[in-house]
Amino acid sequence: MNPLRLRSLVVAALAGAAVFLRAEVPLSPESSAAPVLSTKSAREAPTKWGGDLLRQKPVWYATAEARAAADNVLLYQSTVGAWPKNTNLLAPATPEALQVVEKGGKANTIDNGATTLPITFLAQVANATGEPKYRDAALRGVDYLLASQYANGGFPQFFPLRKGYYAHITYNDGAMINALTLLREVAEQRAPFAFVDEARRQRAADAVARGLDCILKTQIVQDGRPTVWCAQHDEVTLAPAWARKYEPPSFSGSESVGIVEFLMSIREPSPAVVAAVEGAVAWFRAVGIAGQRVDRIKRPDGRTERVLVADPTAPPLWARFYELGTNRPLYMDRESAPVYDFNQIDYERRSGYNYHTDAPMRLLERSYPRWCERVRGEATP
């Protein structure tokens, strides 16, 4: 049977079985796209799909609202165990909606929190309710992550593999780090994954070890010193690689922050991990953009655009991309021509894409000092 047809039948069957739950979750008068919680619960839990669903009071995950949300999330799980990105998993999972997901290229990915977020949410509901269907779906998601990992430890953005940059080892938007973080929680039986069996925990532990090895091997070395990472690396050579036309092989001033924080979360770091952290921190300290801030300017034609303006009092910024070899902030639009002045790239990309970040400031001022105290027993060097 065609997989899409099979999923459509499952949608219809499960929707009928869950009518009594959904009857308790009225639709918003503004939109019929997502369930709305009762007045009492709405103060405790969000009505939209997102990370806030993972941060509710433990008692909420046993409520009818949580079950209804989890039932809807089940309907979006693909036949290989994954979920789509950029999709409201609380919206009605009609056959038409599922077809849009499949044909729109959103399915089966770890990009933008897809798959890892629903796995964790379902695990929380499984623990609160004891319902096997939520536990089993979470386990299928874990199996998907394990199956998607390359032998060298990296994770592609999509699996089954898609042609193009989607097959690269993907640090972009936290994809690989999200997968490794979840698998580490599985391996160590951290909440909410205490129910995972020993065989899967062992596989997860092996996956994390290989993932860590990949992180260390993909760290870019410049002039003999470890620096940071590209947002994506070639899955065979491990070299920095292109993604979209405005995302070149480069030092990443954004995604590298999440990688360093993952390394710093290792309880007993090896000398290689310590060296990787120190190298990245030194690089971040050296390449911050001082004396400038990003402004939004309203133009006479109604457009709002981003520009860099001089401001000697502004805290440091970091570029999302830095040129390999020179460490210069690097900007590109859809023509892929290198530009070194942010204000010179075209309006569409300049105002539609985040080319700067302040995330390294949090790393340097908060995370790194705490790590130094824990690992070295001393203040920040």
C-alpha cells in the first residue's frame, strides 16, 4: 500500500478514536489550526507547537489537553519515525496537510528542532500517562536518530538522504547538537527517557561517542590552532562546505556557540575536548565586532531594513560567517559574491536573514567562566 495512503487511513482511524479528547479542546475563534486549552490550563501551557511544551509543570503532561496534543503529534510522525520541520504539529493532521508536508520537503529531518522536540514531548507524556503509544512513538524517533547517523559520527540534515547540501553534516540551527544532546540523555537514563531499554541506551552511548569524535575532527585548524566550525561539513571529507548560495564554507560565529556549549557540558572532558573549547574561546575573543550595532531603519517606501551603524558604547557583535584564512566578517546574498561590508549586500537578504549574533557574549561571560571553575577549579584565565 502507498505509504501516504496508509498514513491517511491511520489519520482517520486515530482521529475517530480521539474524538472524546478533542471535544474537550475547543478551537480558537481566531484560528482552527491548533487546539486551545481550557481557561484553567491555558495559563500553564502554550497553545502553539514549540519548545515551551517541554517546560510545563509535570502534572500537566497527564491532562486531557496534553494527551490531545500528543495524539496530534503522533499523526505527523512519518513511516521512518521522524517529524517535519517548520510545521505546527498541533494543527489538524488531515491527509491534505500530510501531503503538503511530504511534497513540500519538510519531512524526515532534525533541522529547526524537528524530530528531537516531538520525541522529548512524547516521552514526557508517556511518563505522565503510562500510555504505550506515546512511549513507542518516542522510541521509533530514537531509532530514527540512530539510523540517520553517519559511520563517522556526523548527522545529515535529512534522512533518508536528499541530494545537495541536505546530506552534509549539519551543525546549522543546532541540528546535530540537538540530536546528540537527546541521545546522551537516553544513554544516561536522564528524564524523561528512563523507560528506554538497555540495548538502545548502549547504541545511544556509542552514537554520542562517535558524534563527539566527529566534532573534534571537524573543528577547523588555522595556523596550527583549533578554532571553530562551519555550519555544515562535507560528509566524506569533513571539510567546511556550502549550504545555500548565501551560506558559504566559513567559520561560523553562530552555530559554533552551541557546539562549544555541548563540549562544555561533558562531565569529565578529555584533554582533546578541553583543547577544543579553549581554541574556540580564543577565536571568539579575537573576532568580535566592536563599536557597531545593528539598527532597523524605516524607509520612505515603508520597508524596514537592517544596517550596521557606528556605536562606541555597543557590546560586541559576531558575524554569522567569517572568511576562512582571514577571519574577516563575510556576507553574501543570493548571487554568492563575497562582500565584506554588511550595508552593501542587497535589501532582501540583509533584512531577511540573521547575519549577526550576540550569542558568543553569553558563552564568554557566563558559560565559559563556570566551565573553567568546574573543570579547572579556578577563575577564567
